[in-house]
Amino acid sequence: MKFQKRHIALLVYILFLLLPIYWLFNMSIKTNTEILGSMTLFPDNPTLANYATILTDPAWYSGYINSMIYVSINVVISLTVALPAAYAFSRFNFTGDKHLFFWLLTNRMAPPAVFLLPFFQLYSSVGLFDTHIAVALAHCLFNVPLAVWILEGFMSGIPKEIDETAYIDGYSFPRFFATIFIPLIRSGIGVTAFFCFMFSWVELLLARTLTSVDAKPIVATMTRTVSASGLDWGVLAAAGVLTIVPGALVIWFVRNYIAKGFAMGRV
Amino acid sequence: MTLTLENITKTVGGVTHIDDVSMTLEPGSFNVLLGRTLAGKTTLMRIMAGLEPPSSGHILVNGSNVTGQRVQQRKVAMVYQQFINYPSMTVYDNIASPLKLQGTAKAEIDKRVRSTAELMHIEHLLDRLPQELSGGQQQRTAMARAMVKDCTLLLLDEPLVNLDYKLREELREEIPNLLAERDTIVVYATTEPMEALLLGGKCAVMHEGRVTQFGPTTRVFHNPATVETGLIFSDPPINLIGARVSNGALELASDHKVALSGHFADLQEGNYTIGVRANHLSVVNPGPGAIAMQGHVELAEITGSETFVHVHFSDVSWVIQEEGVHNPTLGETSTFYLDPSRLFVFDARNRLVAAPPVEIANGKAA
């Protein structure tokens, strides 16, 4: 009896969670007439036309490509910068290390909108406006501190004696870092990459402001479509579904690492 | 290779960890660093290895100064108290890694890894990952990795502490044999006097960052230069009581008198501290010549084959180690016996002035 009750509660919970996502998917395979005409739980005439529109129209699919480019650049930069920084924070004592560590985190305390104007002005004046690297760099302001913070937690879990044993064995620092240390914090790197990806992928404000045509991200395309070509509900829903897909894929790959990261108390 | 430490001092944030240590380690010697926790054993080993620079002083190898040299360039190996292996590599790759880095030929690596693994009895585990091994096997892997390369200095920092009793005994017996035919200087840190004696070689007793005595282990044991050394190199710690020489007799603070004969013959008049090891006290009369003393029984620990009786008298607490099971009544006054021929005598500055001759110290009964 008790088992059944728990079952019901869970089912209801999952139902509520999935309802909006289902509704989005439902809309994406309906025609606009059906979406606006009546409320149907299942589409009367399922169609893939909306998806076809997105995948064939450069105005749509270039948004995905742009997003993926700057998100990848951002993840790579964040990790490359954060790995050595986190190593320094976890292994060395230097003057002001605690303050610096805290100061890094304070960067995340301000809302992104605060940095909107300075970024826009700066990038315009140095000719970075509407480039992928501009958005990637802007997102680094938020992702690097987070990456340093998460990675530091994972690195501090590795005993310092491993480093020393490696040096005694004759490893140079770069070689030790690449062949011994990185494999030990694989899960940490996975979790960090995931969080950087997630922030950069969903961030709208900076990405939209710093781009116009050449590097326009999908989230911006979606919001602009609303005003530009009236309300093409079906296409918009299809775009939404396609935007969820990369995130879902990444979560699927790092789900075990994230559990580990939570267990280590740093995520 | 001869390793010489010259006036090594290490201070961290105003706290002195190592205080003016000078010693010379001979090629092929086995050296035990004996001291309580926080005595500075690990720090001294890290300085020897080159993992930490000394605040002042020099480290010489065969007379040439290597103080600032990086650890990669020194031929050292180290085994830690924790089982440190590379978790992502198999046991084979773990052991092979120092050789690979030296650029040794593949066939040679294979040969040496296998022979070292055989020596450490882990030859059947070479394909496993470290976390699939038991604690003892992990430590054997760590030791194999340290021993596989031709190092001139092998540092073992309490390598057996985290192992269970049985494994510890097993490895402890093997270690001196494993290292016997090598030209390597071995430094072995431990907190246990018994371990130091079993391992033999030379012994440096450390206390609060200083080396209080350095010499052949048994000689240090039989002639602890200071009271501190005696306390450290004795388990349970050596029992102490104040004493005075006057009118041709040694008078203990407990009013017991000992004739000035044997190793006491040359004592001058003055104040002394008397030390006696717990196993040289007895709750049964060992024979004529023993002094009967009275003490208040505070605690009796029975390990099965031995009994440790804690007694209190004349403001001192002593521990008596006696073979067999004894059941003194707690809180009551009990008689125990002191053999005067086995007393250590320290002067007013806590330095040894008379030690029982080795034959007597080694003998069981008076």
C-alpha cells in the first residue's frame, strides 16, 4: 500500500515536470492553425514541417552553429585558464590567496546586466563586436571563477603526496599534470565543462547584445522571430525543442560525474 | 654516496620545525629516525629529498652542495605513510614509471619491474589498478616503485603505520633483507622504539626538531644520552625519579638507598635523575639485591601475555611491565621490585652519566 502511494506521488511529480516539455514538443509537430485553433493533447495531423524550416533556413540553423561555436570556445578557454589557477589555489600558499579566491567568486555575484554596457562599448571600440570570441570572452567573466572554484574542490581531494611522488620519480611538472593529475580529476573537469556549457548556452542578455548578424546565437534568433515574422508558433516550438537537445545530451554524459561532484560538496 | 646535513634549520611562519640538525649518513647505511609525532621526522626527510628547501644550512652529497637542486635531479625515492600510487595506472605501470622517465629500454624495464614485483610478492597483481588492492599490497606497490630505480637515497616515512598488525610485522621482517645488498642510504622514520630496534642499523632520536642522539641503534638504546632520548626510545617511556648522592650512597626521592657500587661507583655527590625501564621492574621478587618499593596501583593493563601496572608513589607515576597475567587490586598499595644494577643515572642537566653495562641490560633476571 505504502509502495503504491509513493509511486503515485512520483508519477504526479514527473508529470508536472514533463508537462511543459511535452507541450513544447506537442506544439512543434502541430500546424499553426491547430495550435491557435483548439487545445489538443495529441496533434491531429503530426507534421515535421516546422523542423524542416529550421534545418533548411540559414537564418535559423546558423543560430545553432553560432551558439555552439562560442559555447565551445568558452568551455575551452575557461578550462585552460581555470586548471592552472585551481591547481595554484589548491597546492600553494601565497600572500592573499584566500582573498583572491573570494574575489574571484564575487564576479558571479553581480548580475550579467551590470557588465552589459562596458562590454558593449569595449568590444565595439576594439572591433570585437559581433564575433564569436566576444561572447565567449564575456561569458568567461562568469565561468572562469565558477570553474576555478569547482576544480579547486576536486584538486584538493587529491593528496599532495601524489604530486611529490611524481616529482621524485622524475616527472616534470607539465608531464605530471597532463599524464597523472588530469586523469585523476577527470570527473571534476567533466562537471566544470558541464556548468560552463550550461551557463553559456542559456545566457541570453550578453549574447544578444554583443552580436548582431554574424555571431547571432539561437536564443536571440528565437526572441527576435517573435517580433519579426509575426508569431510562427510551430517553428518557435521546434526551435525550442532543438535548443533543449544539446543540454540534455551533455547532462546525459556527465550525470555520474555530477553526482560525484555533489558528493564532494562543491557543485 | 654520502649524505651530509650541515646545520639544517627550517622555520615556517616563525615556528621552528627543524633546529640546527647536522649529521652524516654513510653509503649503504640503514638509518632510523625515531621520534614522537611532530618531532620533525617528516620535515627532515622532505628536506633530505629536496621537496622543501631548508631555511638555512646545506645538504651535501659526496661533498658537493645540492641544497638548491630540484627533486627531479636527485636520485631519491620516497614511500609515504599513506599508500601513494598513481590511481589511473596499473600496478605494472606504477612500478615502471620511474624507469620510463629515465629512458630505460623496454626489455630492461620489464625485467626489473617483474623482479622487483617478485621481491615484494606482488607479481600476480601487476595488471590490477591500485584501488583494487588491499592496503598491504598498495604499500608493497609503493615500495616496489621506490626500489625499482637506482636511487642513492631511499626515504621511508612511517611506511607501516597504516597497515594492520600482521602485515606490519611481515613487511618489517622483510625490509632489512630487501635493502641489505644495496648501496642505497635508507632513512626510515618511526615512532615506535621496538621497530627501531628490530630494524637495527643506526638510529637518530629526534625531539622537537633536534637530533638528540645519533649512533648505532643498540648503543643509543643502551646509552640514551639525555632523559628525553630515554623517554622517546622506550615503550612505555622510561620511569624517572629524582635522586641524590650523599654520604657514599644513592638516595632515591622515595627514601630508598642504593650502594655506590657497579656502574654507580664513580658518581660524585649531587642531584641526579634516575631512569629505569618498565620491563626492568617486577611485581614478583626477582632475587636478592632487588629493592622492594611500595606504590599505589592506579591501573593495570593486561595484554594477554603481559601486564602493565601503573603505580604512583612519592609524586611520581611509574609503569611496571611484567610477563604473564597479574591482577593487582586497583587503589591499593602494592609491592614491586627494582633491580639497582639496571638504573640509568642522568645528571642535573638531564645528561646520561651512568648506564647499566650491556650484558646486564640484556639479561632477563637479576
